[in-house]
Amino acid sequence: MSGHGPAIPMTSRPCGPLKGEAHVPGDKSISHRSLILGALSVGETRIEGLLEGDDVLATAEAMRAFGAEVEHLGPGEWRVNGVGVGGFAEPEDVIDCGNAGTGVRLIMGCMATTGITATFTGDASLRSRPMGRVTDPIALFGAASYGRDGGRLPMSVVGAADPVPVRYTVPMPSAQVKSAVLLAGLNAPGQTVVIEQEATRDHTERMLAGFGAEITVEDTDEGRVITLTGQPELKPQDIVVPRDPSSAAFPVCAALIVPGSDVLVPNIGLNPTRAGLFDTLRDMGANLTYENLREEGGEPVADLRARYSPDMHGIEVPPARAASMIDEYPILSVVAANATGQTVMRGVKELRVKESDRIEAMASGLRANGVNVEDGDDWWIVTGMGAGKVPGGGTAVSHLDHRIAMSFLCLGMAAQNPVSVDDGGPIATSFPIFEPLMTGLGAQLVRANR
Ligand code: S3P
């Protein structure tokens, strides 16, 4: 798990129109949380539409290691028999979370208030990412952690046998950190309060309420104040995982830049904490419409229709929107390269600590394909070349980052020359059917260097 095997070089050739329906997989954030909350409930949770990507499969394996029964019933269909809040058993071996920052951070949170010890590792990307953002708050509950220099994995967490509840202001906009603290708070007595200054994806709050926890959210001058009452008995649920807007972003954006395209991406969740990219694309002049807008499980859902949009223009992306589209900046920069004028992205420091340094990875790959990019600590600017004017012809390094690999393959679909990535293997972490889905629409992807 802690690596995906030999690199898979891939090339995307300029292609004709993308046409048809793109049924993207289940939401990665909700898939992780479904398994974890299922494992923390008493009884049987049923999940439909689970994303069966490597990241989520690692979380399923981890839940087994902590004592839950996790069974794969059929495509996307899973059953979890939980051990209840505070019921985690000590794993016999190291927990390998692969590439998944969400997996490892949320699971560290869950076990931090249980009197057990667990050791976590992951692939080279995950081992380079900061864990201090989680180990700092879990220390307040009474947990100790011992990791490598810079708070990096491998790391052992010694959970607090006698946890105390905490009040914690999350210092960076991070749903993973917020969620880790809330999950730790589940097994602490009394009320745990988490404050976030910028709203981030709220799946943990919504799902905890759905599983029967007492949780309130209040918008105050301090920020979003989330109060969780500890030691509830979580009730098992039947969950239908919505399709992932972060995966939908790829066929949507590819359709906007490939001449003649018209693609329908059905059943996409438009939770406002996730949908910032679609607003941004519309602000840039994209022909992107929401069809059949409806509500499902309390969340807005629509079928997205994206048509070739040769007249898109660069904009200054509102920094306040960053958290709601944090995973979508790589593919946005590909659209920006095909628009006219500059697209300015500020307030995006968090991009530097994702699966890769996403500003650096995109900037160097775009430059290698003839696009001008300037960047600084927490900003970057892409100078658009206009529709169909990106030269292409370069190879980008994916740095074990699925979204970097998929973004450059989309760039190649609309460039003047093929675009290659050194390794498309990481795509399997979040979007295992990317290749057949995109080629089914008309993309020309091959597993080889140009
Ligand atoms: C996620 C939160 C985000 C996002 C990640 C999924 C989650 O990370 O980038 O892909 O499911 O909570 P941060 O919390 O680090 O911003």
C-alpha cells in the first residue's frame, strides 16, 4: 500500500469533441467518513456508492485493524459492523494509509481518546506531509505522539486513557484537522468545541448529526463554532454516497476546453463548502449549467452540463472561496491556461502541503508545456493563452499526486501537442475509472511516453 508499484507513464493527445455522460465515482471525503463513523457505531451500517479508490480502501483496512467488521458486498456496496465510540482495539501492526491525508488524520483523531497505541505510515507523499496540525490538538485531549522530524510519519500515537474535552480554534482552513478534533471529542466526556475562522467542508458535522451525535454549529464573530457532546452512542446508518464534485471537475473542465464538447455529469453534490470551482468557472464565462437541480439527503444535487467554451477569460478568484475549491486549483489552472488574460489565485498556501506542493507541481508542468506562470508563497498567476493555444509537448511530473496527473492529462486533450505525465498510477487513489471514463467520452489517453 505504501507505494503503488512501478510508475505508469501516460500521454494525452489532442482529441476531438468529448461527448456523452460521465458517471464519476463516489465522494472521497464522504466515503472515508462513512467507513469511520460506521466503525464507531454500534451495529450495522450499509454503504452504497462508496469510492473504491486506494485511499478509501486503506481506510477500510484500517477500520478492520481497529476491530470493526468491514465487508465488501458488491460494487460500491459495503457493510460495516461497528465497535462503538471508544471501542477501538489496539491494532496488531502498523496502519498504512497509503496516499491518504484524510484517512490518516481522521483515524488519528478517532483513536487519540482511546487508551491504545497505534503506529501510522503511508507512501512517500504522505510521509512528507505535516501531522503536527493533528498531533497538536490531540495532545490537548491527553494523547502523545512520536514521529519523525517535522511531525512526519511514521508516527506512533499513544491515545489518552482518560481524555478531557477541549476547546480548539483550528489555525488553518482544514476540514481534516477540524474533523480529527471532532472525532477525538467523540470519546471525551463533556463538550468539545471546535472553532474555524473560515468555513471548510462540513461533511463530518452533517454526518455526525446523521449518526445521532449531539452537535450544534453557530456562526459567531469568532468564526464557526461547533459544539459536540462527547460519548454518544452512534446509531448505524444506511448511507448513499453522493458522486464526487472534485472528480466531476475533470470531465467538466476537459469539456470546457476541448472544441465541440458537450458532456453531462449526473448527480453531483453541490454542497456550498465544495462547489467553489463551478462558481469560478461560471465567473470565467464557462458554458456550465445545472440541470435537474434538486435536494437529496439534505444536500443540493444537480446534473452538470459542460459545453465547449472558447470565450473564457481569466479572473481574480476570490480568496474567500479557496476552501470550497481547494482540491480544484490544479484543474482550474488548466482551464485558465486556455482562457484569455490572467487568472489570479491568492490565499492558497494550503496547496503547498497537499499530496504534493500543488503550486510548484502545476507551475513547473505548465511551464514545461509553454504556459507562463508566476508564483509566490500563497499565490500564483496563470497567464491564459486563449482557447486551443497551449503549445503542449512537455512532460509533467505528478509527484505521487492524483490531481496533478489528471490535470495534465486534461491539458493534453486541448493542447497543440500531446502532454505526458511521468506517472499516472496515483490516479487510482481517487478516480480509478478516470482512464476508461475519459476515453469513453473521446479522450485519447495512452499508457506510454509520447
Ligand atoms: C478533505 C479535506 C481537504 C482536502 C482533502 C479532503 C477532507 O484537506 O484537500 O482532499 O475530506 O476533509 P484539508 O483539510 O487539509 O484542507
